[in-house]
Amino acid sequence: MLGIFPPAQNAPRHQKHTLMYNYFMWFVSLAKWFSIMCSPAILGGILGWGIYYKKPDNLGLGLGVLAALTGLGLGIKLANKVWKDENTDEFHADLAASQAEEREEESMK
């Protein structure tokens, strides 16, 4: 049992709270990574479904699956790039700030 949770076993109370905060923030960051990854993946899935809907044979199925997997791959690549370069929290904050600025500009017109 010793060594499974080494930082929290004999740590003072304030360090235990910090450790739980770090786990929570990591989980929130993972959820934001997932939301970034889903956008291109959903678009690829819709495109793949459209291809298969227009051409419902083996070629259409192959092209549809290829489009869906390409969207998933691009989503994972984008989410990893944001996670490493910019941090997902900053990315979502920038998106929210730009949408708020657009709303203010529209209301001023």
C-alpha cells in the first residue's frame, strides 16, 4: 500500500487540498481537451455520413470512414497542439472573450 499515493499519505492538510486541486484541474483540462477534439471529429463524422448517404456501397463506406477518421485525427492533433502550446483554459477563455466582443460590437450598431 505504501507508495500508491505518496504525496498525500503523510502530507500536511494544506498539501492534501493542493493535491486534490491539482487532480481536479487536470480533469477539467482533460474535459476541455475533449471538447476541442470533438469539433473536427463531429464535422468529419457528418462529412463521412454525407458521403455514405450519397453513395451507399463499399466505396462510399470506405470514403465515409476515411473522412470520419481524418476528422478524428485532426481533432486529436489540434487538441494536443492547444494543450502543449497554449493551455486549454487560455484557449477557451480567448474564445469566450472574442464572442463577448462580437456581441458588444453588434449591440452598438
